[in-house]
Amino acid sequence: MTTITVPPSTDRIWYDIVTGKVTYQFDFIAAKILMGRLRVKVRHNPGPGVIRSGARELWEVFDKNVRMPSVQKDMKKIWDRRVR
């Protein structure tokens, strides 16, 4: 099976996910938990530094776990939406 790559940490998609501009139903439980925390954090302080650090944190959790089947499913969701 081919491993689907994680978009670069600087890709706009991470910012869009953290700010809620785009939403996904993630399969990866760590991403679900992290997104719950990040949504609250960004809602209370939507400054660029908070968004940037949240986007980086989300990217890191996916990048570190890219070989996990649930992460692969989530990356497919992200890439499929980006291609449209």
C-alpha cells in the first residue's frame, strides 16, 4: 500500500482546519481530541499566533503518525477535497 503524504506544515489547509473554514470528520482519535481543544482555544483567542501554533500542532500529530491506517484515511480525505 502506498503511503499518502502529509501536506507541508506551511500549507494553508492546516490554518483552514484550525479556524473551521473547512471541516473534516477525522478517524484518527488523537486528531479528534486535539481539534476539540484547538477549536476552543482559537474561539477564545483567534489571533494569528494562536492559529499558527494550532496549525503547526495539528500538522505535527499527523506527520508523526503518518503510517497509521486512520491517519492515512484522514490524509486521503484532505487530499481528495483539495483536488476538487
